[in-house]
Amino acid sequence: MLKPTLALLVATASLAGFVRAQDAAADQVAEGKKNYMLICVACHQPTGAGLPAVFPPLTKSPYVNGSAERFAAIILKGNAGPFTVDGKPFNQIMPPQEAMLTDEKIAAIMTFVRASFENTPAPVSAAVVAAARKKFADRKTPWTQAELDAWKDDAAK
């Protein structure tokens, strides 16, 4: 009788941990949406579709769905066109957000975007953003498409 009770307790504890993780992710998505709607929406639009020939879409974006480090680096340092996404040209500058946004806010925005607009990757922690911030602290210029497309880090998807 003791073994089934112990197994039930372990299963209940595991489920409770899963529920807490789901709640934390939901809270992060909600916070990310709030910040996206304040900061990112003017360029990338409420639907993530961007603006034709100006700002690229976030929908099913390889930059959103790929390396979390690369996505964080884009937000931190910005990027400069020209860019081609889905065969369509875009030529505008995304300003760096590193001075304006905390690691937590960037991670929340990333998590919201990665959970929206037909994207599917996992949530992003503030630790991933902090590591990217530290790694690229000396960089003073925005990223180019060639640099982003040649990105080698795939460890933190």
C-alpha cells in the first residue's frame, strides 16, 4: 500500500511543478505582449506581419524560430537593411533596445513573439538575454542580414 501512495505523491508533485511552469510561461507571455504592444507594434504590427518593404514580418520568421541567442542579439543591438525575407525586400533600421529594456523585458517579448504569429519555439529566460548582452557588449553596430544568416549558435533554441 505504501508504494502506490508514494507514487501518487511523486506524480502529484510533478504535476504541480508542471502547472507552476505553465503559469510562469503564461505570465511571461502576458508581460511580453504588454511590452510588444508598447515598443514593437508600430513596426511589426499587432499581427506580426510587419510593413511591406519597410519592416519584416515576425510570422514564421527564421530569426524568431532559430537561435534564442541570435534573436536576443537582434533586439539588443538592432539590425540594418537591406533584408530579404520570404523573397521580399525590406530596408530599414531596427534600433537597438539594450539601453531601454531589461533582460527580463526582452525575454518576455521574445517569449510572446515565439508563442505568437505562427511561431513555435520554447520560452526564453532572462539568463539567455543576459548572456547575449554580455557576449556582445563591445559591439557598437547593428546586425546585417549576412551576419545573422551566418550565425553558428544553435544551443539555446
